[in-house]
Amino acid sequence: MFSRLTTMKIEIITLFPKLFESVFSESLIARAQRQKIVEIKIHNLRNWATDKHKTVDDRPFGGGPGMILKVDILDRALKNFSGYKILLTPQGKVFNQQLAKKLTQKENLVLICGHYEGYDERIRDLVDEEISIGDFVLTGGEIPAMAIVDTVVRLLPGVVGKKESLQEESFAACQLEYPQYTRPENYQGKTVPPVLLSGNHAAIKKWRETQAKLRTKLRRPDLLKSPKLHQ
């Protein structure tokens, strides 16, 4: 895995800061923050609005439904941050495990959560990258931000107990993980594959590799086209 000498800093710009409170105060993300592996700060975009109503959006030129986030407000906000700036948008590059690994190499991340109908197009010139978490529509960028933070932080050294756990997970090698079993050995007539009970580690390893490739072929054949699978 990757090594880091400094704490990763993640800044999130959003209109709904409270949405992040419970997510980042539990489980591995909370522990990573306590151990100073990562520092996460949530910022309300309205803090950079200048009128008494804290307006951050306006009607689109040319007409159309919804409201558009204003470029001047977001530009004013981003001037306060020096990290790698990511716009969360369905028009961005689809997020995956390889992209998550790339982001762990950044010292600071700034995630921008959109809302309403979308962004003023000129906002795209203010960021380093645009990322989507899939081809579906969400209310805003808050859930994508949570997903990206969770995926990136757990890859940082010291967050997950065993390095092997990360290496064997789904998508780590551009394929799905092999089937897993635990007690009871027999449940309603469905039994654990005998090879897993054999104690033969070489045979178990080979079985798991075969099952991972078979599962990927059946469920996500698109992953088998990735060149990283054959490196």
C-alpha cells in the first residue's frame, strides 16, 4: 500500500453540512480522524455569499427549470483552499478503485457538492477533475462525497488493520472477490466447499483465484477487459 508522512486533509464544500455528521463520526472514518491519519472539514458554501439572504444560486440564462450554482460564489470559496479540487457531477469520470488509489497520493482534497439543477459552466474551469459515482441521478453531491471519502480513507496506511484485506477485496485487482463462508458449516443443507476445510493453503488459494475470475466473468465481464487484471 501507499505510505504517507503527513495527515491527508479533505475539505468538503456543501450546502448541507449536517448530512455528514453521523457518517464521519462512526467506524473506520472516525478512527482515522482520531489517529490523525486524515483530517476532514465540512464547509457551508453559504459562508461565501455576500447578500443578506446568503444566496448561492440563480435562474439559468435562456430559461429552464431549477436553479444554478453561481460561479462567483464558488470561486470566492475555492480561493481559500490549495488542494486538489474535485467537482462532483454526473458528467465526470466514473469513480472506481484505481481512481481512489490515485487520490490517496494527494496531500489535500477539496470536494465540491453540487445541488439544485447544476453548476454554472464556468465553474468547471476552477477545478482539477470532475468525478461521478455512476449513471444515475441524486439530489446532490453529498452522497458521492461520502462514498469517495470512505473509499479513499480506508486505503490510507493504518486505517484498515491488515494490508491483505485491501489486496483481496472486490475491484482491488479489477475483479470481484471470491465467495466467503463462516460457521455454521452446514446451514439448511447448504454446505461450505470442502476445499476451504481441507487446510491445504495452496489449494484454497487456487480455488479462490478461480472463483474470483468465474464470478467476475458471470457478474461483471466488463472488468475482465481491464489491462490491470493481467499485470
